[in-house]
Amino acid sequence: MPLLSDASTLGPWTCVNDGVMGGQSTSRVMRRPDDGVLQFAGAVSLANNGGFASTKARCSVDLSGQTGIMLRLQGPPCRYRLTLRTEPGGRISYRVPFWATPQPATHYLPFAQLRPMRRGQPRPDAPPFAAASICEIGFLIGDKQAGDFVLHVHRIQAYAAL
């Protein structure tokens, strides 16, 4: 199973928040030096029609033959989305929701559940998800969940049929 969470596979993580549209949400992302866990944290604000924070990393990975992405993570109970892109600089992201839990939990997110989106809107006319050409992976929190958040990502890994 390809591991996607090591530095050799992923580029640096960057944050993109609703400030690009006038919102006031904030976020930061870092790897904890003691254990390498990715920590995505911040505050979602609904001010100025805002309401999302995200982080992403570039990659170049062929996951054809895999079924989906396995995440091992924890955080206060909030709904997040895993986001994947298959076109560098593309406008379509493929997303699947999951809930964080206070204790570390493993989530299996099948590619078949990914939904194409653009600027938060479904895009049923988008091309099918292409697991052979993943160029970006990320996490998003929105859905009018105002307040502080923190997501600890212990592992990101592709998996084949269970």
C-alpha cells in the first residue's frame, strides 16, 4: 500500500482559507517534530460570508489499482473533507467527507465516494476521478462549523479492496 504521508511523496503543505473571498478564517499546518504527525489547526469564521479553511500538498502519485485513501487521525468532533486533484492548477477537486473523533481512528475513504466540486458546488459534468494522476491532496473544514479546530493526521495511505 503506497504511503502518502512521508516527505518524499508530498510537497510542502500550504493553507488556503476563505480570506481569498473576503472571509476571516485562519489556519496553520505543521509537522510535529517529535512524531511527524501533521497538525492542521485554526479557526473558522463566518464573518464576511466566510466559513472554510483548508490545507493542501502537491504530489505526483499513481494510485490506479487502489480502492481509496486510508486516514489515521484524531481531533475534536468536526466534519472535514479529504480533497484530491488530478489536474495541476485544475479547478475541480474531488471530495469525500469524514468526521474526526477525539481518539485516534482509522477511516477508509473509497474513491467511489469522491464527489467533484468547484468552489463548494457539485460539478456532475466533471470528468471521472482519475486515480492514476493524483497531483494534490488536502483537507478542508467548512459547512458553517464556526470556531477553533485541530486535526492530527497520523497516517495517509492508499489501500486496495478490503
